[in-house]
Amino acid sequence: IPPGPNNPLGDRWIGFWTNGKNYIGFHGTTAEELVGQAVSHGCIRMLNKDVRDLFEKVAIGTPVIVKP
């Protein structure tokens, strides 16, 4: 599904972990009111404007450290 209003991942996807079958990453959302709530399977939901900004600042291979 391309980015946009019909994609549950919102405007961007930035993957940072995979075991070859499952994936975890930062992504936007079509339900921005749910950002900050535990409603995904481990991904970090962001406001679409914020994930677009992050997407422009990181490159493939950028180290990622996620802290609670």
C-alpha cells in the first residue's frame, strides 16, 4: 500500500529491526489520536509530520537505540 490516508502506517515507514519475518520500526498513522498509546505490535507510532521529518534526517544504516 503506498503512503497516504489508506495506509495504516501513515506517511512513512522507517524499519530498524527484523528477524526476516517480522518487522519493527517508526511509522506514521491514520489515527494520530492513538500516538503514545500501546496499540501496535512493538512499532513506534509517530505523528505523520514528525515521521516525515525524521525520515529526511536518517539514512539506511543509521544506528538506532530505543529507550523507554
